[in-house]
Amino acid sequence: MSLSGNDRTENPADEDNDDETAQQQEQDVIPSFPMLDQVRSYLTQSELSFQVNDRRTSSLDASTYGSVIVTLTLTGHASSYKTFLDLKPQDHRLAVYIETPVKIPMAQRAAATEYLMRVNYSLALGNFELDFRDGEVRFRCVIDLEGSALSQEMVRTNVMVSAATTDRFFPGLMAVVFARQSPMTAYEACRNNNNQAMTTNGSSHGNDQDGDNDDGQPSQSEPNITVAAAATTMGAQ
């Protein structure tokens, strides 16, 4: 299996309504700035479909943005995940969020929290978070770019490692919540899972997550997930 995405075409619904499309494109015009250029280039070269949305504070000047959000869907071995790249040019930060598809019931949030904390303690990059208001679980990884420039390789590393880590430990979370497995048992089962591998653009990558690495995370250069884009529409070109 390989890193792949759907054809980068406009949504078929847009073809049926040219006026609506033109209006939406006018509303969604986002000027280019270096961080966004690198993200777009990586996702485009990886043939991943995505959408770009901004939180404009005053004008079309990129320096006034609160944030620009790039959204896509990634599919791994365990599930599919809504993925958000939050670009904050003013703060020189890029945050990658991988949202899991299940909300944790209130009665199971204590056990889920123990499991996630066991996982987090082993990670070198990023962390899981549980929102006690609604049970949402997500993985977050933030890059501080103060004094440096974002590169496509940095985007690839953080997106792929975040997705791989989420996909690796999501089955354990489900075992804790729905099979009543102990957090320790579920963590050890995921930690010792050595069976995943991936290919990126035709090149095979092995999994050294539990071999040479001391942390419970996929290698930054060789993440262990097969990722495919779900049906999303590329916007704001």
C-alpha cells in the first residue's frame, strides 16, 4: 500500500452550480505566504486532497491572520482520521491535529485518560489529549518556527509521525473503552505491535518503533502507517 489521494478535482456539485463556485472561490481567496506554500506543496506532491480555510482578523494581509486551517482525511490500518494543520504565521507555529473518530463515554474517560497518559509518557514527539466536555480524543504536535523556515520535509515528518502514532495507539484506546481491557495491557499490546509498514511514493519503509528507538513512536524518517486521503476537495488555490 502507498501514500495516495483522490484526484485533485473540484467537487462534482460545484460543476452543477458555476455561480455558487465563483462566489465561494471569491470568499476563500487566501494570499500566499511561505508556511502555506510549503504545506500546499507537500500535500499536492503527495497527491492528497485538502481544503484551506482562514480565520481572518482584518484584511487579506497574511500577517494579520489568526490562523489558516488546512484540512484533510488520512486513512491508516486502524481507522480514518480528520486531520488539521493549523498555521499561525504571526506566532511562527504550525500545529498538526489528528482527530480520532470516536467520542469516549463519560463512564470510561478515567480509564481512557490512564491509557493515554501511559502512551504520552513514552512519546518523543506530540501528545494525545482528551476533552472531558465531550469525550473527543486527538493527537497534537506543534512546531515552533521562530527564527527558522518551514520546509516540506518538516511538514511531512510531523504529519506522518502524528498520523502513525494515532493509528498505532487507537486500537488500544478502543480496547480500553469498549472491551474493558486494562490500560496497562492495552498499552503494552500497542507498544509491542511491530507488524506495520508503509511505502511512500513507491519506496518501502520499515518499522523501527520498538527496535532502535526508545520511545513508543514511529521514527520521524520512517513512519509506520499507510496513509490515503479520503474524499475531500482541494480549495483556495
